[in-house]
Amino acid sequence: MSDTAVSVTTLTSGTVSADVIVNAEGGTQVTSGNTAAIDVGNDARNVIITMYAASAATATIQAGDKPPAERAGLGAGSAQTLPAGDVLLLAVEGGRHMHNDGKIRIDVGSNTVVFGAYRIPNTV
């Protein structure tokens, strides 16, 4: 498996962004057998990950490294199943899934998945 870099976009408060969330517009495609490496910069708070698949797909969130993931011992997350044409939104716990390089990694099991990662600003 090779890593495919997925960057985090900070959303702007008061700006419509529903189109970004619905179909991972501008997202990064990760093919079957590869890994989405989402660089959250050691801070997974307020980060929403979107996963979109045109064909039914599966993806599994890897367990993190200890440190920084103090709950890494809980293991990988449950495999996520994406029906064809659907979007899955995830808030991922850094304390379980953060790697020591500041990334969260999600393995794509079947079919291509389009990933987006968005940081919600603290201001309203």
C-alpha cells in the first residue's frame, strides 16, 4: 500500500460549502489497495473527513502510533462501507488514530474513494 496525500482545507465561516461536502468536489482520489494520508498537523479537532465512492467501496481507519495516540491500543476503526454514489462524513478521534507524523491514515479496501478533509473554524 502506498500513501496518497490528502490536505486539510480550512472552511471559512459564513461561506456556503455544501457542494464540497456532497460530492467531495476537489477531493483526492485514492485507489483500491492504497492509503489516504490526511495531514491534520497533529490536531484532529474540528476536522471532518468526507469519503465519496461512485461504486460501492470499503475503507478502514488505521490505528495510530503511541505517542501521540494514547488510545492506539484500541486498534483500527471498523471498516466503513460506502454504497455507490453516497458520501460518508467522519469525525476521527486523534487520540486513537493519529500517527506520529501528524497524519490520519485510511486504507481503501475496494474501488476508488474520493477523500476530502475540512477543518471547521472555531469562530462562528
